[in-house]
Amino acid sequence: MDDADILSRTSLFSMMKKGDLRRIAKGASRHYYTKGEVIMREGDRDGRLFVILSGRVKVIKNLGTEGERVLQEFRANHFFGEMAVLDDHVRTASVTAEEDAEILSLDQWNLREALEKYPYIAIELLQTLARRVRAAEARITD
């Protein structure tokens, strides 16, 4: 299965045309992480979007400190890192491999161009962000 096929299985890209997926996939890189390895670090400036091909990852706030807390876990076909792609700010959390994982990073994906052509991507991003905020709020109130 090529990277364009993999992207098509991710909700964010599922409605895109094959040719557009191939163009996005050309800027993608595959990375392999072992259990416990840091994939991205809170506070880093990094505009990549990540798609999990296999394995499981944890999103962690305040990694390595007394206040460390797990925000979410994701498995294959989920994406993460969208906030930094959207607002061009630093990472708000760290992500570690909960088990060995293969990750596709989109290093050169032009989000604004994709949004113009595929407005549903904005809706998917908004829904994803809303779900993640709701989950974070639920953890705070528990």
C-alpha cells in the first residue's frame, strides 16, 4: 500500500482525490519509533502533521515533570500535530510511542492550499479539535 492509499484511510484526507493525495504523499516521510521514544516535544516549533500507520502513541502534557499527565492515546489511521500546522505556534504537548510505531509525517503539506480546494478538511479539523477539547475538559472535571 502506498502513502496516498494510507492517507485516504485517515478521516482528514478520506474525501480527497487520488491525484491530490499523491501530491501530498510526495512530501511525506516515514519514521519508526520504539516504545517510549519521543516523537514530538512540547514547546518545539515544528509544523509537521503526523499520521499513525501502526502502533499506539500517547499525547502528554508536561512530559517528564511532576505535573505530567496523559491527554489522549491514538492508534493507526489517526492524526496528530494539527494545532501547530493550523496556527504556526509551538507544540502544546509531547507525543511518545506507547508501543513500537510507524508514523508518516507531512513535512511540506500546504494546509491553506488544501483548505481552499477541500473545505471539508476545515470541518474535519474543527470537529477533531472540538472532540479533543471536550475530552480534555472531561478529564479536568473528573
